[in-house]
Amino acid sequence: METKKDLRHRSRVISEGVNRVPNRSMLRAVGFTDEDFKKPMIGIASTWSEVTPCNVHIDNLARHSKEGAASSGGAPMIFNTITVSDGIAMGHEGMNYSLPSREIIADSIETVTNAERMDAVVAIGGCDKTTPGCVMSLARMNIPSIYVYGGTIQPGKLDGKDIDIVSSFEAVGQYQQGTIDEEQLHRVECNACPGAGACGGMYTANTMAAAVEALGMSIPGSSSTPAVNDYKETECRQAGEMVLNLLEKEIYPRDILTKEAFENAVTVVMALGGSTNALLHLTAIAHSAGVDFTVDDFESVRKRVPHLADLKPSGKYVMEDLYEIGGVPAVMKLLLEHNLLHGDCLTVTGKTLAENLESLPYLKEGQEIIRPLDNPIKASGPLVLLKGDLAPEGSVAKLSGQTITRFEGRAKVYNSEAEATKAIEENEIKEGDVLVIRHVGPKGGPGMPEMLSITSMIVGRGLGGKVALITDGRFSGGSHGFVIGHVAPEAHVGGPIAFLATGDLVTIDSETQEINIDVSKEEWEDRKSNWVKPALRYKTGALAKYARLVSSSARGAVTDWELD
């Protein structure tokens, strides 16, 4: 009886006789031999690129995965997909392409893998959108797969202190405020990023790598091992070997990506104080896997998981520091011992999460990065779901590092990031203001751009925690302060944020988890009746297609929803 693992290979060679010749001739041209045609074809999906340090080393890692797959009886082939650098795209029109790049990555891996009828895949990512994009494609295709994270960057050093890319953004605000001079700004720029690897704090890249490890789709330790560590090459060879084992045992992504696995991922994100982008990306991966997991499920997990990690952007340490004390596996071992993880979830090792962690070390004694559960930074997770008048479908606030729980102020409303940037530069934004940036959602942006430049300017000018920021866009994992993003429905589709006006009183309460406005019903209805939906900003090209297809941020901003 033909098994599931045979179907793809047979679909390539089902034709008999001369009909098979063109297929085989083309593969011979790239190095296949007679023996290779008898082996499973293993795709090595590489996100290598020279446009960002996050991915500049991945070409070498992909070759190690290819070696591992070849040594274990596979016929491996490397193919590439795109990446963009969020840091370079930040603060201008390029950021509109960042979130859409996630869909392009997922679509391209799915397209190549299915067109070539590959039997299994190892995907290797680095920068923010590559991790969710890769895993979304693996979940969609549901063939034996492993994800490998390219690893975190080492911290930069300046005057004996650790700095990183967020230090550069905040230095711009300090320079504009006059607290540092141009020479110091240049010194920060030259020392923030010392080499290969993704941004070093608990920003989006490291957040999602940790989440995918907790999902069970990565080899234990993948998310916290630095990019320049020699083990990265070993890990990639192991992934190439292990994917053949998954193929043999017929273990598929959807066997691993269960609802309990997503709860594990959220648990780790909350304990580490991860990026708000986790809500977008994990709901999108769940959608690809056919798992009913929503932003409300995040909230149910958050309430029972404490925030333990003193990591940037709101804390002191970076991912390399966490690696030195045991890494993400040691954190997961701590969480499992306190019954905060589902230990029986299957992983890419072929073992359960609990079995994987059993032989791994505990956190180093005397370390100060991960708090004990009886003395957490916060008793519950820092990514708080807010609903109310302004966000009926939800919004998210990252409250790590924040002591205030309630903010009330008058709105200052801007219809673009550029308008808001100019207002900050001209000192229009004062302590106590609620800065609102709208029409930057998935459709309105389009692409839901990140507001790292804005939040960094606010912090750099000494207004961190003194000004609230609300947007239907999103934030970099490096953003911090009293910021609320992902407001849904977004302004472009007529969400309540579209009708907000400068001077309206806005109340944000993280304890009641509400975000409300004080406007009379008559005034509100009058604004709604006079509102005109704006035209999409782009008529052709990638952003036009994205804006027409993309869902609400509350549904992960996916482009393959309800397409029937």
C-alpha cells in the first residue's frame, strides 16, 4: 500500500518511458545522478541576502543543511526566497513592504516546493518576516519540515556599554533634542551592529524564533544560539539529517502545530517579554495550519504566565546573554516544571517537548536575566489585549517596563507617519498627549508599517511613558513606551479610529483592558455619516494586490482568507 510519504516522489516520476526523460535531463544538469532519482528530494529554502546582517550568513548555513540531507539519503536542492531589512526600511515608504514580504516569502516557498514536488523542506530564516513566512509555508504544505533560525547578532560595544540597532534610532531623537552631538551620533551608528545575525534584543526576530522553537518546529536551542557560534553550522547539518527521519516516520507540521503548541509559543513569548508582532505572526501561522487560535487565546494564556526576562528593549540584556545562561530551552524547562507548558506536544525531533528538555541543563545559578516565578517582573504577560470604543476587534499594548496602567489625554490625530514625525520634530507633541497615527493599517498603509522611528523619537526626547501612542499600524519589537498598536478595525475600512478627532478625550486602561473615547453619541454618528472611505494608495503592483487581499490585523493580516 502506498504511504503518504511516497505521493510526492511518485508524482514526479509517475510517467513511464520517454515521458520521464525531460524531467530527468534537467535535474542531471544541476548534478543529479541515476542514484539520486531513487531518493526523496529535499528542498533547502534559504533566505540568504546581502541586504541585511540578519541573513548575510545564511548561504553558508544552507549548504550545511544540504550536506546533512545528502549524507542521510536525500537528494537536496537549495533554493532562495526574499528578505527585506526592517531596520533599513524603517521610517519611509520602504516600510510598507515589510509585512507584505512575509506573504511573498510564504507564497514563494510554497510555489517552488509544490512545483518541483519536493518531499520535505528545511527552511532557514533570520530577519523579522522570514521566520513566520517560512513557517506559514511549511504549515500550508504540510510535508515533513524543519525550521532553522539563523541566530542573533552580538551586541555592539560603545564606551564599555552594549548597544544595538534601537540605540541608533533613539540616538537620532537624542540628537534632535540636542542631548548628544553629531560626533556621538556617528559613533553610535558605527558600533551598533558588529556583524551577522538578527537584532539582539527581544525584538521581533528573536521573539518569533523563540515562539517557533516552543511550537516544536525547530531543534532545541535554535532560537538563542548566536549567528556567529560554530554550533549554527552543526545545527543546520542536523536539520538536514532530521528531516529525513521525519519523512521516514511520516511526521508532518500539522502533527506538531496543534492548539496546545500555540499555547506553548504564547507562554514563551509572554515569559520573555516578546514583541507585539507575535500576535500577528502566530495567528497567521495558526491560520496556515488550520488551527483555531485567535488574539483572544493570547489573552487567556497571558493571564496565567508571568513576565520573567530582563531583556531589551525594556530591560537590560540581549539574546546572547540569555544563551550564555542556558538559552530558551532552559527557560522552557523552568516553565514546564511549573506546569505552564504542554509537555506532551510533538516536535521535529520526533520526541515530545518534555522529552527534549529532560536532558538539557537548567538556567545557570546566580544569573539575573530570568527572574524566579515567585519574583517576576510582572505577574502576568506584558502583551495586553485592549478592546473598547476605539478597538472593537482589539488592539495590543506592550507594557513591559511600564509602571503606569492608565493614561487619559487629548488626542492629536495624524493621517500618516510623516505627518506625525513632523509634529514631533516641531515640538507639537507634549507630555500628556495621546498621539494617534491612522490610515497605516494593513489596507490603509498599506502593509501596516512599523512605528519604530516614531517611538524612538519619543523616547529620545524624554517623553517615554509621558505620551501615549495609538495606531492601526504596528510597532517594531524594539519599540517601547506607552504604545498601543494593531487597532482593529483599521481606519481605511471605517473602524472607529477613522472618526477620532484632535481634542477628543481618550482613556487607555490596561487593568480593565479598555481603550475608550469621550464623544457624544450624536457627534459620533454625525462624523460617521460624513466619512468618505479613502481610495487605496496603490493601483498596481505588489502593494495594490496586498491591500485588496489582506485581512484585519485581528486575523493575522493574512492574504489567503475567504478567497472562495
